[in-house]
Amino acid sequence: MRKFFLILFIFIFLFSGFLFSFTFEEAVRTAFARNPDLKILKEMLNEADFNVKKTGSAFLPTIDFNGRYTRVGVIPEFEIPGMGSFRFGTPNNYDFRVTAQYLLFDWNRRKNIKNIAENSKRINENSYESLKKRLVFTIATIFYTHDILNESKKVFIENLNTLKDHLKIVKKRFEAGVISSYEVLSTKVQISKTEAQIIDIDKGLKNLQISLKQILNSDDSLKIEGKVNLPPFDFNIKILLNLAYSNREDIKNLLIQKSLIDLNLKINRTALLPQFAIQANYQLRNGMLPDVEKLRSNWNINLILTYRIFDGFNSKYQKSILQTQKREVELKIDSLKREIKTEIEKEITNIKSLEKSLSKEREKLKLAEEAYKTVEEAYREGAVSNIDVLNANSNLKFAKLSLLKIKNQILQEKLKILNLIGLEFWREK
């Protein structure tokens, strides 16, 4: 029994430490399937779908049933000589009625109301797609940041190994009495500082995993693997703007809001126009002369005309409100388009500037590598001090990190443009 529990404990321990690896594509699929915010919007979509079906019920007739039983204590009665007595009612009265009513003509109000519900559903659908895009871009940012941190960690580890190798040389020179203990201590300080920076990077990598777990709604330990492949795209402003205008859900929703106002205006124009309906009634009851105990049926058909002559100027003011709302939406659309154009122009300018800086940083890296080799050889010969070596080593490290930083900034700026134009790049093949 003890052996069984020991094996079980080992199994649980190993399983709990198992890492689930996620590529970018796998993380996106998992987020779409498990993210709680998406699930909430999915339920809102279902609600909107039922609301559309509900508005469709207005095109069907309504059928009502009423049943009533009345007990009467005193029944009027009179007697006719030679003919007997007559009662004008019965103590047990039954009255059953079925009423069917159908609206024949309403100036397309029902149709416009259904169109409003369908357009409202489209707004929810666009909100759903917008959230999916935000999740994808957040995941892409996590993967990019994870990649740059890993590359930075490699630079620090390489720098740490170089410092450790250099420390061996410094110790030999100290043991030979060529240098003082200060150079040994200063080198150790640099090593300790680099080790602390690696620890900070590991913390950042762990926090990225925690952030991704939250998005994926997962409690499992996970490992981020692979990179995000961005599709090539043209930096032509007109092309990017056309893509943004056709892909952005916020623009789509504003256009839908404008169409909703137009539909409400159509409904408002018919507010004082008459409606025409038909009503059919079937009745089964007793209490009718001459045989008050017998159940008898009756039916009738009514044509109903409803016409509101005056509504206190409600429709007039409602029209003014809707027209004002329409102008507001049109201004919002224009403002959003200008904002998108400005942001795209900024991002393109940033990318071009960063690409120029990238070539300069490559040149600086080559110079830093050559400088470090020269200083290191000179130190072996005793021509320069340890401070010179440490400075050259630090310059080389920062040159590598600066190059990585600019590469990452270029990728982030491209990702921002894809976000600005609303392109679903993860679907691109």
C-alpha cells in the first residue's frame, strides 16, 4: 500500500510539472475556444438572435382564449297564464371565447423593427470579432516580448561567460602580483550585476506566461514556443486606409448605427398614419333564450382601423432627435477616419526611422566587437587597464541589446499597423 501511494505521489508530482507548449497559432485557437470574455459575447449573440426571432413574431396572428364560469344566486322568472313559467337565466353560466387578430397593414413598421433587431445583432457580431482581434494582438505582443527577452537573455549569458573567462585572466595576473585586488573585485561586481539582470529577465518571462494563461483561461503550466510570422504589406497610405475602412469593426458599427437611425426615422414618419387589422371571434356560451341551459356558439369578424390623430408633437420632436443623432454619428465616422489616417502615417514614419537606425546599430555592433577584441588583446599584454576591458565589454553588450530593441520596435510598429487596419493576419496563408 505504501508503495502504491509513493508511485501515485511521484506520478502527480511529475504531471503537475508538465509544461504545455503553445505556438502562436495554438494559443489563438485556444483563446477563441476558452476565453471567458468571448464566451460572454457569444451569449450576447445568442440573445440578439432570439431578439430577431422575437420581432418576427409580429408577422403572425395573435390567438387568445378566455373561459369564464359565473354562479348566479337569484334568477329572474315570470309566469304566463296557460303557458307556464319562464326563467331569464341559469344559475350556472359558461362563457368560452377564442379571439384571433392579425395586423394587415402598418406601413412596414414591423419590417423596419425587425431590420433594427438584425442590425443590432450585427453590432454584437462586430463586437465579438473586435474582441477576437484584440486578443490576438495581445497574444502576438506577448510572443514578441517573449522572443526579445529570450534573445536578450542569450546576450546576457554570452556576456556573463565572457566576464567569467576574463575573471580567470584577472585572477592569474593578480596572483602574479601584476595588478591589485580591485580589478578582481570590479570584475566580480560586473558578473554579479549581469547575473541579476538574467534573473530579472527570467521574472519577465514568467510574467508573460502568467498573462498568456489568463487570456487562455488555463491553470496549466505552459511554455511559449515559436514566433509570430507577419505577412508582408504595402506601406501605401491609400491601400492601408481602404483596408482599415473595410476591416475596422468600430467603423462598421458606426455605419450600422447610422442605418439604425434611418430605420427609426422611417418608423417615426408613420407614427400618425393609421393601422389596419382584422379580428375574428368565436364564442360558446349558455344563458341565451329560449333555452338558457343549452350551450350555443356564435362568431363575428371585425375590421379594425386605428388612427392616432394627435400625439402631442411627440413624433415631431423624435424626428429632430434622430436627425441630430445621425449628424453626430456622421461626425464620429469622419473623426475616426482622420484619426486612423494620422496613426497610420505616424507608424509608417516610425518604421522608416527605425530601419535607418537599424543599419547604424549594425555598424556600431561591428565596431564594438572589434573594439572589445582589441582591448582584450591589449589587456593580455598589459597595455590597458581592467576598467577599459569592462567598459568595452559593456559597450558590446549594449550594442547587441540596442540592435535587438530596434528590431523588436520595428516588429511592434508593424503589428500596430496591422491592428490599425484591422487585418486578421493570423488567417493569412
